[in-house]
Amino acid sequence: MAKSFKMESVEVEMVETPNRRICTRIPAPESLPVIEKLRKFEPVSMSGQPLVVWDKAEGFNVYDKYGNKWIDFSSGVLVTNAGHSNPAVKRAALSMIEHGLMHNYCFPTEIRSELAEKLVEISPEPLNKVFLLTTGSEACECAIKLARTYGLTKGGRKKIKIVTFMEDFHGRTMGSQMAGGSPSAKEWIVNLDPDMNQVPFPNSYYYDWADESRADYSDDRCFETWMGYLDSQGIKPEQIAAFMPETFQGGWAQFMPVGFVKRLRKFCDDNDILLIFDEVQAGFGRSGKLYSFQHYDVKADLVCLGKGVSSSLPLSGVIGRQDVLDLYGPNKMTSTHTGNPVCCAAALANIKYIFDNKLIEKSEELGYVLEKRLDEIIARYPEYIGNCKGKGLVKALVITKKNSREIDPDLAHDIVRISIEKGLLFFAPVGAGSTIKVCPPLVITKEALLEGLDVLEEAIGSAIG
Ligand code: PMP
């Protein structure tokens, strides 16, 4: 088992820059009772993150109550694209609360109409209707339900397969976890649906770097080999209702080859199969496009939205083809908190802010700065960094044992812990526990981004030392 973050405050060097401040032992001694209370009253599953008790977060900074201030490279798990507590988003949410509407169920509201119109307006064809929900898992569940219903209407009970990808993540509710590509995470389900199948992710991290014994699906010319895999699993085109990849795999920020996705799109068109992109973490400018699937230059039939859609309050959704979104009649596809008015106001203001401030372009440009500096860091520590992927302001560093292909979750943990002691915040390593994700809010300045990367470089040096 990988190391956990310890409830012991240690003496660390004081830090004071315009972007960071560390002025207590870390974790801050006065914060420990809060963490102890959480440990007592919350499930253990909630105790995996670094021991920083968030008091306030603004822009690209997170603050505790005790005077410490971090540069945030987590965006609170790729949510706060427009920055933490973005003033425009905050004003919009507050004014909806002050106006006096905090809940609407499925009754019509003006704010929901405005957000639905805006989402369709900014999204490429044929994404013409949107159903708003609350969490990313819920959006994925809903996309699965719509796709299967679509398959049933097109091919009867034999066209119901939902094909997702090994190592994908789509959430932790039953359907979304079943769609995920981690067998150990779904042992609890026991009776897995035989018509939810996982196939290799082309350009998989495993092939690409970690396990050369895996078949090479890294190239669009390998589409036929990949189809051969489907065939070997007994998955026939006429049985498939939908493919649903994560646009890039979150565990390693890994994209598919463009040519491959184009061929997949054609295959879907030829066989009346829906192509769904799970953009819960990939959307709203994160990778230098509004939606990350736009890197593939293909159309989507359905897209799962979440996280960066509001940069703050819980809102998610499925946006897609009108004929698919309209498969259920009145009151047959609803949710109590659908399009909560405060969340809608926040999302609308967030989208306006992202476009007005050209955050998508900024993500692309700063992405090059990030890539160049990470290349230097990798060149300095090539023995310990096995892989680095991503686009725009999402990058993933896979940490390994020295000169080995074996991942090193303990070293990754130490790098994150030491970074935090120096005023740079990451969430706990992901993937198989050894991937450090660099994903700051898109409003980060170039200077703060580079300062954070200097800290990361120092932290790697200390962790190895
Ligand atoms: N899909 C993807 C690609 C995700 O990254 C996540 C969350 N990490 C989810 C779905 C699930 O979202 P939520 O945690 O909001 O249910």
C-alpha cells in the first residue's frame, strides 16, 4: 500500500513570495483537530488527500486559516478552470441567492433556459440539446442510459453493448463504475453486465511505455488490429449501441491518436453506433480547446460535462444530438436537482468569463510553457520520470523507481508532500498511485506557473535525495 499523509507536523523552511507563504509547521499544528474530526466522522475513503485544511481559495491560490498560502496545481481536481472563487462566478451565484431562487426542480426557469442555450451555442454540431445534472458520474450514467435506449430503438435487444476502454474512469456509482476500466474497482458489483465491455485504449499508457507485451494500438493503421480484438471478444458491430472513451485518460492525461479516432467515427457512422466523449475533466478549456475531443477533429453524438462547466458549484450534464436527448417523454428523464438555479447562474458566468478572457487560448499557450519547463525537469531526472503526457494545462508525470519501468507510488507521494511543505499544492497521486497531475486553474500567471515548476523540481530533488 502506498504511503499516507501523516498527522505529524514537521518543521519546514519558511517561504514568502508574492505567490506562496509557508509560516507554520506542516501540516499546520492548529489544523490537526479539524482533520481528526473528519477522520472520526467521515469514512476512511475521504482521508486520502494531503493535509491542507482549505479555508479560502481565490484565483490560483489556496489558503489555510493559519497564514499559509499555496500555488494550486490541482484546480481542486480539475474543476476551477476560471479560478477559485472567480469574482464573476461568485457575483452570479450570490445575486441568484439574493434574488430569491435556490431551487427549481424541473419547473421552467429563465436561468436554466439561458444556460442551456449558451451551452448549445458554444458547442459544435450536432450537440443541440442538453440535460443538466449534478455530478460527473450522473452525467456518465445518463449517457449510458440514453445510448442503450438508442440501441434498443435501432436494433432491438441485441444492440445494447456499451463499449468503454481499459483504464478509463467514469465515476463511482454502479453504472459509471461498471463502465470504468479498472477491474479491481468494480469487484463489489460482482454481477457485471455482460453488455458493458472494455477494450484497449489506443495509445494506452500501458503499451506506450509501461508494458511492451501489450498489443500496439498506438497508430491509426492499427485500427484493424484493434477491431480484431473486439472480434476476439465476441463484440460484433451490430451489437454495439455506443463507444464511450474518456477523451483523454485522466490517470495519465493520455490522448488517442487522431487518425484512430477518425476511423472510429467512421465505423460508428457506418454501423449506427453513438460516439460519446466523457469530457467531465477534459472540457472547458483544460487542454487548450473548449472540448478536448476537438483535438481529434471529429463530431460527437453525446458529450458528458462536469467540473469545469461551472468552475465551482456542482453541475454536470449530457449534451448531444436532439434525437437522442429526446428519447424519453415528459417526466421520464429528470432529476431533483437538475439545473439548480444557483449552479446555472455560476456556470453561465463561468462560460462567459472563459470566453471573454480567452482562457482556452491561454490554456494552449501556457501549455507550451508548461511542456518546455517539464521537459527540462525530466531531462534533469530522467531516471525517475517514466512518462509525461497531456495538452494545454493538464500534464501527468509518471514517477518510477530509478532507471526502471516500475512505478513508484512512495516517491510520488514524497514529491507531493515536499511540494506542499514548500507552498505548492497537488492532489494525491492518481493512476496507479504514481502519477502527479499538473493542472492549475487556467487563470494562473506565467510567473506563478514557472515558480510552481521550480518548486516541483526542488521537491523531486529532495525526495530522491
Ligand atoms: N468522468 C471523468 C472523466 C472524471 O474525471 C470524473 C471525476 N474525476 C467523473 C467522470 C466522475 O465525476 P464525479 O466525481 O463528479 O461524479
